[in-house]
Amino acid sequence: MNKQKRLGIVAAATVVFGIFSKWLVGVPYMAWGYFDKIFVASFLLWCFYAAALYIAAKLETDKTLNFLKIAVQALVFGILAAFVKMGIDAGIEQCAKKMNNMLYVTMLMECGIIVFGSLMMLFLYVYVGKNHGIRGRGFNKLTGILIGIVALYAGVMGYYLYQVKHWISKFSHIEMVQDIGIAQGVNNLSTKYAIESNLIGMIVYVTFFITFWSLLQFANQKE
């Protein structure tokens, strides 16, 4: 299967993963100890996405196109990847407990998504797709796009953090804010902005993943 079709599989799976994550859970994150519908939905979403990436990588090396065999392997890989992500989320959960600002928690979760997804793609590219080296045509351009995506995300989240600081400082003297406490006020306002930022976060990791896969898939071509 040619590179364009494999990229199409990854792009479609990434968009589906992003849309359903935003619709069903907000952020595909498995909070340790909370085995509810959100936990199950996040686990299944990661199973689906990891399996789809495995299929795209495997189709590069499996010339026989034994779809049943590939599907079984993809399912096993998807489940294992979801369990690994669950362990990572357990670590993130411990860090999040020490944070009072939900924007920082959201950033931690979304950065965890990007790092885990990127490492998973890199693993599939090297060990399943049997590729080595990614420097070549388009490397600098695609790397620049990735840096731009990260910078845009940092800028948006920085704006939201500024808004929390600005409004808390402006209304800290109000009796209602004093009654609930500054810390609780920060938590309440940052939660509001964190929910608003979920859409931006989804667009960022969807765009990042598609670009990163493109980097892996096309940038190893000869100049």
C-alpha cells in the first residue's frame, strides 16, 4: 500500500479519535480509581487509535495483506497501548493532585497525550514498519510545522492562564471571592477556562499527530 493511502488511514483515524474524544470524554484521559463511563470510553478510544496506527504501519511491510492476521495483531497492540497509557495517566493523576489550577492539569494531560502518541508512532515506524532514519526531504518543513503547533498551543494556554490571574486579581476584594477563598476562586475560574480549551487541545493533538506521521513517513525519502 502506498504512502498516501497509509497516511489517509492515519489521518482518518486521528480525526475520528479527536472528534469522539471531545464528544464523549473531553480529554481521553483515564483517571486512576474512577472506573466510570469516561474511563471505559477513554480506554476504548486509545485501543481504537493504537490499533489503527498499527494497521497503517504494518501495511508497509506485510506484502501478503493478510487482513485477519493484521487485525488480530492490531487489536492486541491496541489493548496493550491502552494499558500503557493507563499507567502514564496514573502518574499524571498523582501530579495533578498537587495542582490547584485546572489549566495546568489540562496542559499536563494534553501534553501526555501528545508525548505518548508521538512515542507510539515512532515505535511503530521503527519496529513494525521496519524503517530507520527520518532525515530527508521535507524534514525541516514538517519539523517547523510541529514547532508552530506547539507554539500556538503554548500561546493559547498562556492567554487562558493570564485571564485567570487577571480576573482573580481584579475581583479578589469582592466579598464573594473572599468568602470562598482565592484558591477556590482560582480553581473555579481555571476549570471554566480548561473546559473551553478542550476544543483547542483536541485540534492541536490531531494536527500534531497527522503532521508527525507525515514527518516519519515522507521525510525519509531521498532528496
